[in-house]
Amino acid sequence: MVATLDITTADGVVRGHRGRRVARWRSIPYAAPPVGEWRFRAPQPVRPWHGVRDATQYGFAAMQHRSGARIGPRREQPTGEDCLTLNVTAPVTPSATPRPVMVFIHGGGYIIGTSALGMYSGARLALRGDVIVVSLNYRLGAFGYVDFSEYSTPGRPFDTNLGLRDQVAALEWVQRNIAAFGGDPANVTIFGESAGAHAVLSLMATPAAAGLFHRGISQSPPADWATSVDDAKIFARRCVEALGLRPDEVGKALVELRPNDIRRVVDKAVQAVLRDQPGLFPVAPIVDGDFLPEAPHAAIIGGTAHRVPLIIGTNRDEGTLFARMGDTLPTTPARMRRVLRHSGEDAESRVVAAYPGFPDPRVAVRMGGDFVFFRPCTEVAAGHSHHAPTYAYRFDYAPRAVHLAGFGATHAFDLIPVFGVSDTPFGRALTVAGGQRGLRSVTRQFQDNWLSFARDGKPLPSWPEYTEERRSTMIIDYPPRVEDDPDSAKRLAWQGVRLPSLT
């Protein structure tokens, strides 16, 4: 049985689906459409509407290649600039007290992804933990993370960090409106995976986000991604040149060009950087000295970020997914050597010694994943532990079929247990060769700890705080265990190794 449920927000009334156990509202606008003169500008307030707005269907995903907005085997969500929307999932049963709120930020390298992916609704998480789950869209790629501010004019200014500004605007909407859905605006946890996990760290370093959330969960963040002002200018100029624009016509053209024309050119420019400078990702939050005063990695370590409780961790086999995706990460011996040479001969010899068997391609895959994810995450965990409660994990589990396919506990596999899809047809397919009990176990581990953290700011008592002295890490596996400073030799080997730059 499906009915409708109307909720009055600060901007108007929205109508959602009311199922037997949860209610869902889809594509509620949290900012005005960033179109026309508002393209490449900071998000503007929602225009209130009259009557009841239908929130039973998804609208647009952010501008991206259509394959990035795939939401089913043969289903792709339409993309468009009018994408600044979010979704709310709430238990139908009444609650005597406001429910904790969990706000999910999707990944996709800041160039692809959508909150309309089925698992992101968080229905199983909402029911298991009696929480409200919010998922959001934000501008991607050309429209969210390329800095065209150099081409601003008094009559046509362009802003920086648009995707990050969108995320702040979404959290402001949560503060204004989530009580209408039964949520507690004083108990908001942000969580995300991959680029979404990096967004969590970026929000921790964003002054405008102060007070909008109270704890964070960062799943496999490329934690030291950040674009300097100089690199941002270089990349924007490459995009402008590829568009064939003269400096004096850029401002007008950027507003009037068809969005897909801009998107295609920037996507090609991104791929060129990934191909030529392994490990460098040119579309990421920009350290502009204003909206983002300091690189998130540095701000968290230095204690200038928001001092909220943090869960942070990585998957054991991060690199195996990217090894199937071409020139995305340095997961081949040649690309890995180029990364290491950037940091000097001492760093290269130290890292190679920590990975016996290199240049075996399988070892290079492990190195590439560790370079992008494990290396900076250990630095962030250690740094933040001096300023706020910090909890570190490593996810090791994968069913037999996933191991046989050569992936193991690869990047993004943690989304399956976090959102509790192990008992869906997809989850059962993953365990057709065995491992159903193990997948159910790690699902309970993730969900029970994530929900405990969302309620009280602490995972379960079996998970100790991370300190730089002990580096206690929860190994999420079947069965789970706690290890002090796992992979310490690799952690030490990576010290001093840094991302390349365009300058």
C-alpha cells in the first residue's frame, strides 16, 4: 500500500510517498536553479511556491556524462542544471522525540554521481536505527569545481567552490526544515564515500558550515585532494582554450554556451590531467583563501577545522576497482613510478621496499590505492585525534565471488553493508558462491556502529578511540577485530609522499 504524505517546509508544502514502513520525499529544492545568469554563481535561496509541490519523483541529476547518472541496469537519470535538490527518508511510525539525522553525500570523483541511486535512500538504515536519512545532489565537474573567477567582470561575477557551497546550502536547508520531517536539527551527522567522504572533510574545514552538523563519517576519502589557486587558474585556462574562447568573450560565453558543450570540454581536460599526472585530480575544492581558507587535510591536522567527532577509514583493496577503469589512479607500475619520482629518490626507494614484489602489476594496484586513500587518511586520523574524538577503521571483507572476480574489499564496496542491501537480489547475487553470513555480519557491524555514532557521537564500546600513540583501528571483517597501527610499515613508508600539481 502506498499513500501520499504532505509536509510543510519553510518554502512550501511537499508531497511524498508514504509506504508501509517509511515515507520518502524526492528532489526537494534546497536552492534556486543555478541557470542563466546564476550559472557559476553561489547557490541562491529557494523561491517559495504556492500549493503542494510533487516530491514523489526524482528530478535532474547534476550535469555529467549520462553513464555517471545510471540508477539501474538500463536506467539513467536525466541530467540538467536544475539539480540542487535533496531527498528525505523517514520512518512512518511516530516518535516521542526528534530523530537523529544522517545526511549522505554521494561520491563519483566530483564529476559523476546522483543521490537517486536506490540504495542511497537509506530506507533500511532509517528503519534499523530510527533515524532520518537525507541524500543530496550538488554541482559537479565543470559547474561545481572549475574556478572561472579569473574571467569575472563587475557585471558578471563568477564564484568559486560551487559544489562545496551547494553542500553548505543543503545543510542550511536541513537546519531550517528537518524538524518538519521528525528530525533533530541539533543532531546531524554527515557521511559520504569517496568524493563524498572528501566532501565531509572539506565541510569540516569550511567556516560557513560551522554549526550545521555535529559529527562526520568519511568512508574512503582521498583526504589530501585540494586545488591551489594557481592550479585552479591553470586548469580553467586550459578549459577556456579548449572551448576556443578569447579572454574578452569568456564571461558572456560561459553563461550562454550549452551546458553539455562545456561539460564535454572539461571532462576531456580532466582525463588529460589524469593521464599525464597520475594521482592529481584537477576538479576538487579550491583553497581560495575565502570560502575554503585552508586545504581540508591541513586544516584538520592543524586543528583549525571544526572539532567534531569523526569516523574515518579505508577499504583494504581500494585500488582494484580503478585498475579496471583506465587512467584514473596510478595503479600500474609505470604510473606508480611517476608518482614516486615526484617525491624524490628517497621516497621512491622507501615505498618500493614496503611493497615486496613491485613492479608486479598486482602490487602496483595495491600501491595506487594506498597512495590515494590509505596514506592521507592515516595522517588525518592522527591529526584530528589531537582535537576531537576520532575512530579509524579498515574494511577487509568480501564474499568469495567478489574475490574470484579479482576485486576483494574494493573501493565503494562498503556502501553495500552501510546501506544494508545484503538481503536484496543484488546482495544475494554477491553471495551466490558463499559468504552470505559474513556479509550480514559486516552489515550489522557497519550499521550498528554508524547508528550509534549518529545517536551519541560514539560507535559501539568495542571500538576504541584512535590516538597517535596506539593508532587503534577497527578491522571490519568476519569476524571483526581491533589492531593497533595496522600496516605500520606502509604508513611510515608513505611519509613525505605528496600529490603532484599543475604548477
